Amino acid sequence: TWLSNFELGKEDPVAAEFCPAMFRYSTPLFDGRSGDGRGTAPADGASPGGGGRRLGVLIVNFWGEKIGEVVRDGIDSATGYALLAERNGEDPNRDGVFLVHPDPQAVFGNQTGDPRRLAGDPTAGWVRQAASAEGDVYEHPGTGDILVHRYYSPYLSETRGWDLVFVAERAKVLAPVANLRRVLAAVWIVFVVASALAVPPLSRSLVRPVKRLVDAVNRVDSPGPHPPVPVETGDEIGELGRAYNRMLTRLHASQVERERAESRVRQAEKLASIGEFAAGVAHEINNPLHNIISLAKLARRDLGGLEGAAERDLSQIAQEGERCGRIVRGVLTFSRKYEPIPEPTRLAEVAREAAAAVREECEARGVSIDVKAAEEISEIAADRGQIRQVVENVLRNAVQASGWAQTVTIRVDGAGRPGVQTIEVVDRGCGIAPEHLPRVFDPVFTTKPVGAGTGLGLSVCYGIVQAHGGTIRIESRPGEETRCTIALPAAVRGVSPPAPTSAAT
């Protein structure tokens, strides 16, 4: 086997032009037959023996350009270059000759006359001498370039082979880093300038909602309305503001409920104290009043022939006495304890009975009543007579407040709140002035003309509804609508609602 030098070729030894570079491999071929006629191949590395015939020589040519492409592809040209030089301890003229070089004029200098050699290369010439092992990586002490060295010997010799050097130029390798540094420096400058410009408004935008929230929290325990804080962001500060507004809503609802409870307690205490006083007064004047009425009737009977002013005076005494008697009876009714006797009660039936009870007064005033109640609303446990008294009293007030040809609506509903049924009485009469609404359930308070009412009806209604564990509420828009809502629970003071009865089959 024979390996040629890696060099330029010539078709004619005296010609001036060279052929492309080539590296040639050749080996003889034998037929492998021994003297006994059996085909046996010669042993590796041994000359053919046994009379084998030499058939020829196998020659393989490796084009230098292809070898150069393989070497140059080992490193990106944007960051460095590759060198391939011959190491030849046997022929000094070939030692250090460049086989691959970035400058095409530097290759095969022993043939072209170019004096450049690896040993004299300012960048990589010292690598061969410094290399102590294959694959060493070095940094050039002067330029800082990175050099990678490898030694290959296709000749299987330590003194004859090829030095492969990859040179990564520091400036090119670090160019992206330098660019990155410049970009980072520019970004940093922009960031500093933007921060200087943005910090004041950003600080204000961050501090303003926090300050608003702190001020709002400090005002919570002060009297007066507490408006919600405006929420302008969706971040943690905005969420804190929304949480504060929810807390404020709950506090307001709790405060309203507490005020309602306190109002109910004050109303109950006021009714109780007034009731005790009214009962005492009613009992004290009841007997003298009966005597006056009786004596007036006896005088009219004994003096039967009276005419003119005397007859009118006695008749007036009897009528006024009867009116005082009704007032006394109302006071006694108001002062009684309203202990309900629960029984199965359908509010729809109670509403219709109350409407029938005031029909004559409705006809006299030209007022109609519209009862809206679903039959499927279940029964509740309530004192039927007391509830009818309440509905009839409220309905009578609505009829008296309505004008000619107006309609009073009674609506029974069981689908509002679970376990609660309501009766609403709505009229579109004159209404109640806002300053009178807080006093409508006070005893002896009335907006009717003198002699048209005692002012005890709604107080009695309030006591009855409260004894049932319910609520009664009046809302009014003068000249538009007045609405009285009576809400009753399904059970009264621990009494369970009646069990539904199955239909007869």
C-alpha cells in the first residue's frame, strides 16, 4: 500500500500550470492463487506468496478541494477560519506547507514558491510546538484568539502527517456579546430615562388609591353616609378596594337591620306603655259614659213629647256618647294582649272575606277591589279572625283614601321568601306624606278628619301581626301609590304549619 503526498499535480513535468491538488491512495491486487491451485489470499502485510499472480494496482484519488471543504466546514466563517498544514520530519522542504488556508495563494507553497509556513504563522505557528496532546485548546497570548489543534497522520507516522488548526477570532466570536452589551446599555439608558419620567405619575397612581382607601377606612366609625371608594384597577389594590366596598355594604345592611330592630323594640315598648295607660283610662271613663248614654235614652223616653232644640240636644248627647263608647272599646281592644290561636288558614280566603266585608262602603264610594290570589298557595298556621281583622282594617283605610272609580288591589303571594306568605294592599289615592310615615303605627295618630277615626286601627294591626311573628310595612308616594305589605311566617311561635290534607278519593 502506498500513500502519495497531498500536493498539486502536473500532466507534464516541464509545464508551468498545475493540476488540481490531489491525495492518492494505491494498493496492488493479486489473484490469490497458491502453487497448489487453491485460492488463498496472502496474509495481511505480507508479500504475496505461493506463485499468486499480480493483477494490477487499485488507485483511489481524493480531490484536494473536497478535503478543503470538509476542513473549512469545521468552523463558521463568520467567527474564524481553518488551517491544514503538513508535518514532515523527513523532508524539511514540505514541513509546515499549508494544505488548506483562507488565502488560496498560501497553499502548496513548496510548489508555488509562497514562503508562508505553519511555523512562521503569527497566529497558529506556535501551536505545533506548544501542543502536548491531541485536541488541546489554546488562547493566543497576543490576540486572545481561541485555537483548537489536532494532529492526523494518514501515513500512521508520528513525524509525517497533518496539523489541523481551527482559529476562532476573538473579535468575531465576541461580536454578538459586544452587540448585546451595546443593546443592554441602550436599554438601560432608556429604562433609566423612562423610569425618571414615569416614576412620579406612577407613584401618584399607586399612592392615590391607597390614600383614598385609608381615608375611607378612617371615616367608617364617623357618623354620616359612607360612599364606596372608586375602584379603577384590577390589581391587588383594586381587589382591596372591592373588598372594602363589600364590607361597607354588609355594614350598611347590618346597620339598617339594627335600626329596624331598635325601631320595632321602641314601637313595642311604646305600645305597651300606652296600652297600659289607655286601659286604665278606658276603665275609669267607661262606667260614667254608660251612665250618660243610659240617662240620655231614659230622658228621651220619659219626655217623649219633646220637640225642637231639646229633642236635638238629647239625640246629640246619645250619639256622641255612642261615639265615645266606640273610642273606649277601641282603646280596650288596643290594650289587650294579642295571643293568636293558630289554625289552618288560607290567606287567599281571608283576603276575599275582608273584601266582602267592605263591599258596601266600596259601592258607596265608587271604588272597586281586585283580589289576586292563587288557589294553590298553601295554608299557614295563624289566627284566622285576627288576620282578617288586620286585612279588613288596612283595606278599609285604602278604600277611604281612594277616589271615585279607582281600584284597590289585594295581592296574596307565597313565592317570595321561603316559609313566608305576604298580603299586599295597594291603592292609588291621596297617599301619606313622608313626614307622617314614621308615625302611622303610633296609637291615636290619624290623618283622617276629626271624628272620622280613632287612630288606633293600625296600632292594633301592628300588635296582631307582631304577635304572629310577622311584619307590616307601609310605603307611600303621595298622589301615586300607597302599598301596605303584611308578611306572615308559615308557623306562629313554634307552631308548625298544618300538614297538607290529601284529596278524597
